[in-house]
Amino acid sequence: MANKVSNFSDLIQRVTASCLLSPLSSTRIDAHISNGDESEDDKYTTQDEEEEEEEQDTPYVEKFQNLELKKDEPRTEKVIEMEMLLGEVFDSVSAMKKAYVSLQEAHCPWDQDRMRVADVAVISELKRLGVLRERYRRNASSGRGEWRVGAATLREVVAPYESAVDELRQQVKAKENEIDDLKEKLKTATSLNSNGKKSKSKRKATCTSQAAPVNMSPAPDLFETTVSLVKEASKSFTSMLLSLMRSAHWDIAAAVRSIEAASSNTTTPTADSIVGPNHAKYALESYVNRKMFQGFDHETFYMDGTLSSLLNPEQHRRECFTQYRDMKAMDPMELLGILPTCSFGNFCFKKYLAIVHPKMEESLFGDLEQRRQVLAGNHPRSQFYGEFLGLAKAVWLLHLLAFSLDPPPSHFDASNGSEFHPKYMESVVKYSISMGIGGRMGLVVGFPVSLGFKLGNGSVVKARVYLVPKNGF
């Protein structure tokens, strides 16, 4: 009998658990029991056994009831919050997709402003996705379901900025290392200059001359060094221009005759050129220098009507030398990328349009794309324009240095057909003594190549000229 009662107690416990877990099935069992289908063994259940069964059944009932409550209440809130989080994720992904499509469309045709806006939008949405990911990870790992809907925590807001600060710190560290390296190079270059040692290559000599001490002051020697830099930059740009003209199958002789006619103020070129067959580069350099140095005597190359050098000469000299010192070590393309319409940028605009004629540019490059960019206020990132910027920077630095000196240097030019004076001129071509009567006394200036300067201390920077026999001029 005791065995039967124990089996019945187990049956009651299983039915109770089934009822709690499956409401529908428990209903059917209750209906079945209410119909009076009970076993005869129930009659033998004592009162003590019934109390014992109630004590055993109570923990199961409370356990499942508590489990039911814990599963229902937090789950509903958590599901709502998860749906809201997923909605934010999908909105962010959709916005990032639209921004990325705009970024691709801005490449063709090239639209720099639109590209910048789209790039900012893409980065913003990526940061937003990163914040949502951190929210999900942090709340999922907590296991409590205590999410704050629509409110980001302080860490979520600060996390992107911490990442940006770390990146900036790395950049600062790299710049500091670069500064230390440049200081070491400057120290080495200064010691070499003090010992009178010369560099073995032109590139090393240029770097040494540019690595001047910060406390330098405007001096005639510095002006002469800057003139040498202008001469080297002029030769480099002229060589590239001449190479492009030959690649475009230009008639170089006809071009030289046009340059000679312009330098001698005649409207029509002569039939025969005074320039030798291998000396076309000097005629082209003369043309380039004439355009670059036009307006050199004015403090702004006549780009505006400023008269600061006359109203406050001492302050203007200090400002010019400060600009010279700050700009000397800068890359002109990087400078114009930041300030495209500064005074130096306007100087580059005017001089490029003066040197490169539209027909010349179309013949050399097949289109007028570079000219269109210049007219729009931009600076093309091409090899040819970069070489031109090297020359423009050298001339601009020489101009700043000229207006830094007291008294400022005066420039002079050799005219066509004038006699050769070794004190003020130097020939770009070496002639033998047998040419002409009495050697160089039989030579005259065919055309000027570059300007000469007379400094306040009495020294002279010679003008470069192209000499020809006097009887052949």
C-alpha cells in the first residue's frame, strides 16, 4: 500500500509540473480529473501523507511561478530595447551606404567639395556604428538587461575622441622624431660651413644653403646665394619646357626667332637666327626670366597698389624677411594647398598665365585642363606645374630678400647690341679668343638671359647674357 501511495505522489508532481509548463495540457488533465476518474488508492491516503505531499509540491509551484515572472517581465523590456537598437543599426547602415554612394559619384566628375562632405558623412556613420556596437557588447555582457533607451553613456561619447587623441599623439611623436633628425642635420651642415668644406654634389650644396640658422639676418651674401638658386630653378624649368616642345614636334628655330624678335622689340622675326643650333635653351630661358621678373621693382609685382615700403619702410623690411625665413623651408605645393589665394598664390597664377600661352599648353599637353584649374583658383598637381612652382618660389624668395635689405639692391639689364662689360656681365656661352678682333672685344650682347643686381655694399651680381660676334649682329 505504501508503494502505491508513493507512486501516486510522483504522479501528482509530474502532472503539476506539466500543468505549469503547458497550460493547455494541464487544462485537459484537470477536466479529466474533475470527471471523477480517480483511483481507489486515493481512499487509503492518510492525512499525514497528504500534508507531506503538499510540502513537497509547494517548492515546485513557487519555483515555476517565479521562473514564469522572471521570464516574462524582463524579456518584454529587453526585446523592445533590442528592436530599438537594431533599428538604429539599420538606419546607420542605410545612411552610410548613401554617403558612400555620394563619395563614389563625387569622383567622376571630380568634385572636391562634394567628396569632402561625403567623406565626413561616411566617417560619422562608422563612428555611430562603433558606438552602437559598444552599447550592445556592454549591455549583453552585464546580463541584467538594464539598458537606457536612447541615451548613450559617457564612455560611448568619449570613445571616438580617445581614439582620435591617441592617433594625434602618435603623429606628434613622429613629428618630434623628425624635428630631432633635422636638428642633427642642421648641426652637421653648420659645422661643415664653418670649416669651409664644400659639398660634393649640387643637391647637397642646395640642402646646406637652405639649412641656414634661424637667427640669420638679411645680408648681401644671402642675396647672392638666393640668386644662384633662381638660376638653377630657371635652368631646370626651361629644360623641361624645351623637352616638351621637342616631344610635341615644335619648330624650335621658329620659336627662337620669335623670342629674339620680342627681346629686340621688333614685330616680325628675322629670317636668320643669331642663336646657335644647340643654344635654343638660352633663348627660352631669356623668355621665361623676362616674364618672371616683370614687376620685380614693385613690392607686390604690381598685383595691387600697396605702398607699405614707402609709408613704413622699417616695418615692411622686417615683415618681408620674416616671410622669407618662414617660407624658405616650405614645399610650395603644400603651402598653396593650405592657402591657394595668398600673395604667393596670386603671383603663381599671374606668372603661369603669362608664360604658358593657351595654344602652347594645348600643343604640349593636348588640352587646357591645367589652365582651367589655374583660372578656377586651383593649383594643378602635375609635374610640369610643380617644376614651375619651384622657379616661382625661388623668384618670390629673392623678391622678399631684396625688399628686406637696406638699402635695397638695384637691378639692371643688358640691351641687345650693347658692348660686353666683364665687370657687369657674364656670358652663358664660352667663346675662344680667336673669335672677333681682340678676343671678346669683338663680341656684343645678342640678348639678355637674366638680370644683374648691384647691392648696397658695392658688390655686383652679374647679368647673364648671350654673346654674338659684333659683325654678325
